Amino acid sequence: MITVTPQAAEQIAKSAQQAGAGNACLRLAARQDDKGAIEYGMGFDDAADGDTQVAANGITILVSPGSVELLTGATLDYVQINPGEWRFIFVNPNDPSHKAPQPRASPP
């Protein structure tokens, strides 16, 4: 359903420890705005009835029924945007603003 990179899983585990979240799971949420772009949210939470649970790299992800379709096939990563500036990003083929990686040209 959703993939969590090892870098993202490591940061999520660190954040849970710092927040004293204990055994809470990471809830991911997604919704489409008026222009069709997908907006994301995440935070530590307990499971609720109807949630989809996904185990990924030692992290339990919770997704409510309303977000499953938007998050299917997505990847959560933790990347350095600028030197010293790290952020979680979603790479999601369901998002109209998603740009698929372009194939690299073969060296001559």
C-alpha cells in the first residue's frame, strides 16, 4: 500500500522516542484540495476501527479508510532538501503534481 524508506523509518522512530509516543503508530492522512493536489498529514496516534495498518521497516502505519486510495502506491521518504535541512516527503503517483523520474540517457 505505502512504502516507508529506511531513512524515513529511522527518523520516525527517533521522533516517537523524543515525543514519548511509546507504542503509538504513525497515522498518515491525505486529501485532495480544490485544485486536485494532494495534501498530507502525519502524527502519532492509536489505531481506530476501520484503519488499514501497514508494517514498514519496523514502523506501524495507520491509514483511515478515506485516505487509502490516495496513499496507495506512495512512498514516504526523509531527504535533505538543502544542506542541513531535512524533511519528510511523499512520492505519490496518485498526485497530479507528481513528476515521474525521467529515464537517464545512456552514456555515448
